[in-house]
Amino acid sequence: AKSTARGDGEPEGPAGDRTEQVTFDQADKKRDGKVDRDEAEDIDGFNFKKADADDDRWISRAEFQTAMAGSRPRG
């Protein structure tokens, strides 16, 4: 297997990103308008660090939608 930034041997980008498909509202369990690391851990295959584009330790709706748009459903 080849090495990648994620360290799992899978190619980067949409071809290798297999994420459980959930909406922002489903992920935002605290209903505070953002997804924190604890909430993101409940999403299979979700890469929090990659999705947190501005590195502020939480994911906005726009960051979440961008991350999900670049992923493929698990399955």
C-alpha cells in the first residue's frame, strides 16, 4: 500500500474518501450551529482535521458541506 497523508493507504480526495452521509443538522447534535470534534467522531469516515479549513477547532455549515461534497458514501 502506498503512503498517504491520512496514513491508510487510500488515495486522497473523492476517490478514497468514504464518509457516512449525514446532513449538517444531523451532525450538529448540540444544536449550536457548528460541529465540534466530538460530534464529528460519530460520523464514520469523516476527517475532522481536513474539514476544518480555517483550523478554528469547529466546523461551520459551509465547511461541512464542502467536506461532504468531496466525499463518497460508505458502502
